[in-house]
Amino acid sequence: MATQVTSPAAASAWELQGKLAVKSPQESFSTNLYWLHTPDNDELKLTTMLGTSVLTLSSREGYAKLEVDGNSYEGDDPQALLNRLGHWQFPLTQLPQWILGIVSDDYQVSRDVNGRPLQLTDASVLPPWRIQYQGWQPQSGTTVPRLLRLDRGNLQLKIQLNQWQALTNVQVPMDNQRL
């Protein structure tokens, strides 16, 4: 159920709909993005503009399932499953915070006059991730990024948030439960 929050950090669960663009030397593509995030589960879906599923990643503590190109992979680490795709790495662990503009003291951060991040650098990996916040918008009673650009080496990701909702009483989808 949708709820209002005073800050993105106050939302323990949320869902977003938007777009993801990926550009690397090997490939360039754009997809629709759907992400349901709860304290214990994540459901990430990438679809074509016509709604055809490109990638689905479901995870909960100690279990992850990746469906891509008609194949299904299971493991205990969602990041490791995504890394199997090869050409580019998606920063799955950090992204739930970055996508909402929540940054820790571990990052080099520049902020706007309202205290929101304009740019951050995560130097814990080499090459480092550089994130630029290219606009903010009101959603669910707070302000969240509208457009982010993530760069790491020759990989570029752009994420556009079209809709973001803080949630309460989230039910885990049946296809995300391990039998």
C-alpha cells in the first residue's frame, strides 16, 4: 500500500517505475525498469518498450533467481548472478541508496543549496563509480531524483524515475518465494 514519507530514507519499502539506458563499448540499449524493494526482498524487472521481459531478478536473503534470454539461474548472491552477464556490471548493492539520493560519509559528495547530492564518487572500487543527479522531483511526500547518470570506466548507465512510491504492508510476489 502506498504511503507518504518525509524523506526517502524513511521508506523501508518502495517501488519505482522508470527507464534504464546502458551504454558500453560492447552494447547500447534502453529498457523500462520496475523495481520493488523491501527490507528482505528485491524484485527487479527490465522490459522492452512493448512490455516483453528482458531480465527479471528476484532476491531475498541467501537466495536469488535471475531470468534472462529464456534461461533461469539461481544462487545465493544477486550481484554475482548479474555479473555473469559479462559486458557490464550493475551496482545492485549500492543502487537502492543511490537511486534515492541517500549517500554515506564513505563517498565524495558535492551538494546543491538544498543539501541534495549533485554528484558523488564511490572510490571503494576501481575504476570508481561516479553518479550525477540531474534533477529532482516530488514523489510520495518527499523529493527523489528524477534522472541519474552513473559512470564507471567506459560504462554509462542512465536511470530515469517516472514514478516512485513509498510502501507499507508489502506482500512478496509468489514468484519470488523459494519452494
